[in-house]
Amino acid sequence: MKKLLVIFSLVLSSLSIAGPEDHIPGAVYTTKSKVPYYLMELVFDTAVVTPDLRTLVLDARYGNFFGDFKVTNVIFKTEDDMVITAEKVLFEKWEGACSDAEKAVATVKAVSNITHGIDPKAMQISVEYWSTNDNCHNHGQTETLKYELKQ
């Protein structure tokens, strides 16, 4: 019976799965601008360009910066390296007529290598953030947020 208990406990301990607190993201980018909390930090794991060079796909297991970004520009630096620029509307929301409204559009610039792919820690990320407290009578203000890799 003791052997069975020992074997059972060893098997159970080997089946444990890491949760979000144990996950190390591929990259974390932060801004020093005064923005809403949901734009202060951009967290994702991987970045991959589709073979047709039309989409940059960011994946985040427990992050907030993910999805399909439309490639807007591709520049071939060498046979192996290309610079990709991609954009995505992160959100566009308003409460209703003559109320608060905001919109955020992310731009990602990355170098994709044929052999190594994209290094998530070597990207340039910016977000154009527009907000207003009265979308009927106020044009609002736009701010370009620059993000840096969190060390």
C-alpha cells in the first residue's frame, strides 16, 4: 500500500502545470506617457509574419498585445532580412452621442530574418491614442505613445 501511495504522489507531482504566475512572456514593452492603465504595458510572447507577407501575428499566452496586424510596408534589407511595418486598431469605443470616446492604433516595426524569424525583444512599438470627453463638441487630442522594452 505504501508503494502505491508513493507512486501515486510521484505521478501526481509530475503532472503539475505552470499557471500564469510562472509564465515568462516573450517581451514586455512599457511607456512613460500618462495613459490609461490598459495602455501602460504591452505584453506578448511571439511574433511571426505569414508566408504571404500580409499579416504579422502576435501571440500572447497571458498578455494583452496579440492578434493579426496588417502589414503596411515591407523593405528587404538583405536576402535574409526584411523590415516589416504593421498596424492594428487596438480599440475604438464611445459611450454614445456627446460623451467620452477613445481610439488606439498600434504600429509595430520589426526585422524578420529568414532563419531566426522575429525577435520579440527587438521591435519598435508605438500607439496613436486619441481621446475626448465630448465627441460632439470637442475634436479631442491625439498623442503618439512610444514604447520601450522593459528591462
